[in-house]
Amino acid sequence: MNNSEDDTHDELRAMNWDWIPGLRCGPFRFGKPLPSLPEIELARLEPSCEGADWHVYRVGDEEARVQVDDGTVTAVECVRSLSYLGSSELLGLSIPAVESLLGRVLVRAEHWGDDTAMYEAQSLGLTLWVEGGRVESTTVEAQEVPG
């Protein structure tokens, strides 16, 4: 890896993928246009279904994916890190640990045999993808936090 690649990877780590529900995830603010990040590659991906009216961008080297609808950021998928309010990493935690951290009961929305499942906290715009009892990846969406 050359120095510019090192710098890009350092920048991705430096973002820490801080998630503030309803506001932002890393440098991506929900409801705002995709920011210009010259130091980070944003690669537009092919739609996952025909007739999609949204766009998905890969951030860096599979670090995250950002969904953009009508020109604004609506969701971010994180596969390496997601830090709740900048202090607590969600990836790698068990569901009871996430519930304790968030102060919310998560709903198991899907289960695919073995020990693979999808959990949600809809009021936070949070979806967790769980394997082996641990959070493997997350999707956070532009949801309003109840006041």
C-alpha cells in the first residue's frame, strides 16, 4: 500500500463512523446531499433491483455504503465499525448488550435458521445484522428520534 492509500485508510478510521440517530453517520448527514470528500473514494454501485429510484455508493474499500434518494442521504450501511454517539462500538456486541447500551428493546424482524437474524429499533432507524449472536453489520436510516 502506498502513502496515499495509507492516508485514505487512516481517514476512514478517523471518521470512526460516529452515529447520531436521526442526524448523521460519520460525515454523512441524513436529509442532506452527499458531501464532497476528495480524500475518500465514493464509487456509485449498480442498483440491486430493476427500476430503483435511489443510488448506492461504496465508501472507500467496502468500509460502508451510502444510499441517496432524491439527492439526499437516507441510509448508511456499516460493516467494520459503528460508534453510537461517538463512544460505544456496536459491531461485535450481543443483542442484550446493544439493548442495554441503547436503552431499547430490539425486535427480531427476520431469522434465517442457524443463528443468523435481523433486529430492528425502528424508532432509531437502526437495523442490525447478527451472526453467531454478535452484530456483524448495521444499517442506519434517516428516522426522526421521538421527542
